Amino acid sequence: MTNQKTTELSPDLIASVHDLESKGFCYVEKAMDIKEVSNLKKRLSEQALAEEQLGVAYREGGPNVNWGDFYDEDGKIRKDAYINSKETPNQRVWMLVNKGQVFVNLLKKPSIRKIMDFMLGDEYILSSHGANIVRPGNSPMPLHTDQWWMPPPTRKDRRHLPAGSINRKLFDNDEIHRVAISPPVVFNVVWMLDSFKEKNGATRLVPGSHLFGKQPVKGTKSISAEAPSGTALILDGRTWHGTGANTGKTQRRSILTTFCSPQFRPQENYTVGIKRKVLKTADNDLRSLLGLKVWNAYGRIGHPTDEFIDLDAQLIGEIKPNLSLKRGIL
């Protein structure tokens, strides 16, 4: 390890980083205490039920679902992919930063943030912060990566797939073995509110797949990520993984937090979707995670030296000069 930030990690976190780099995943034991887990379960259950009652729930993973039809031929999510129906067991709850302080508090966990500091560097942003409630009778999700959109290295004598043409069904797969692979720019934290077991649909993953340099291949053997409630599972964005089949009788709840480097577009657009009441109490760390910090002059809306953007700023629009005044200095 050459990153000087290792000096800031405790022995157990150094071991977690080693697992992340060698296996593509690691477990952080007791990332949440019993009270935190209880409060998170309560708030998540309330929110999920309320969204169902209002007809705005996002449900997926029915017993006969064909995940290949989840996306259309252009790789876009189909309009009917999420339907508010009891026939689709799993429920997603998105944009948790707007849905309770207890969810925002998770983003401040020192152990997780220290690992993110080490793996992603000095600056990174929040890509998404949502929940997945996996209920009995669901269909297992195919293996995928969370860094699927990353253009892979190519050969100078080869015509690569244009980066803007990559989608969830179309990847730039070079048949020749790659010596170079893309670095990790995404990490996913799976907060286990319930114990993860193979029977209740624990996340399935392929150890070492973060170093394969390609997207998942059908038929690849995977293992279940089993751990007790309160554990945080951290996945390298290149690791092959997917939701397992819940063959038990109880639901399996988790919160999924994805961090990414500041150069990349997040899954959830916080600069547009964040509620103003959340911003009123947000410190600079949270504002930075939400993408409001200007990074090397990128993401600005005003002067390029501004440190943070103001979502309520009065922006300069189309204006015309007052010809009766003297010309200003350009």
C-alpha cells in the first residue's frame, strides 16, 4: 500500500482495505450498533409503507421476472420496470437523504469514511443512498457491476466503442486479454439491517472479479455474502454481484450507499432533488458529498473560484447593455 492515508487506519481497517484490494469486498463488523439498527428499521419500514399507501412505491423482482427485459434494446430502464404491485416482492426506497436524519447520519460513519478516503482519495461524492427490501418469492438479480459505465483501457490499433455509446446492455469487450484494467472509482456500502443469509437473499458476489477487467459472464459461480445485522459490506464497484433469491419467510432489509469519484455523474441528482430543509442543516462535508462543492472548476454555476455552489443563487441570464453608460473594462 503506497497511499499515505494507511497511517490513519486502525489495524482492523487496514485488514478491511487489504480484503477490498485483494478480494473486491470486505466486511466491517458492528458498523452500526443495536439502537441504530432499530431506528433505521423503524424509519425505513414507515417510509416504505407510506410510499406503498400513496402509490409511489418502487417494486421489482417478481417471481417470474425476466431481468433481461428490465432494460430495453438501448439499455434504458423500461417504464414498467418498477410497478407498485404485491406481485413484485422487492421494494426500493430512493433518495434517503430526503427521508430522515437517521439515514443522513450513516454518511458520517468514521470507519466507513476512512476506508472511502483511502480508496477514493481526497475528494469524492455521493452517487446514491437508497434501500432495498428483499421479500420472499423474489427472482435473484443477475450478476452485474456498479462501475459498468467506465470505459475500459483499449489498444492504440483498435477502434474502441465510443464512451457515450456504453449502456447497460452494450459494453466495450475486447476479446484480447487485457493487461491493463480500469481503476476503482466506485464503492458500494451495503448496510445490513437484517442478518444476511443465503436463505433470505443475501447479496451474491464473485471474489476477485474486480480484477477480471470485464463485465460479468453468465453461469459464473458466486457466493453469498453472509454476516450478522449491523455489519457493513463494502464492494469495489468492479466486483460482480447481485441480489440473491429470498427462499425464506422473512424480509431482508439493507441500505445501499454508493460513493464515486467527483469526475463522474451520480445516480441520484442531489443538486436538483435535495430538499431545502436538508440543506439548511447540512455542513460542508454533506454539501460536498451532495455534489455542491466545485471540483477543480468543474460543477460551477458562477465564478470558477467559488468553493461551493448556491442552489438559490440569482444567476446571470440574457441581458443587454445600457448604451447610455460608458463602456466597462472587458
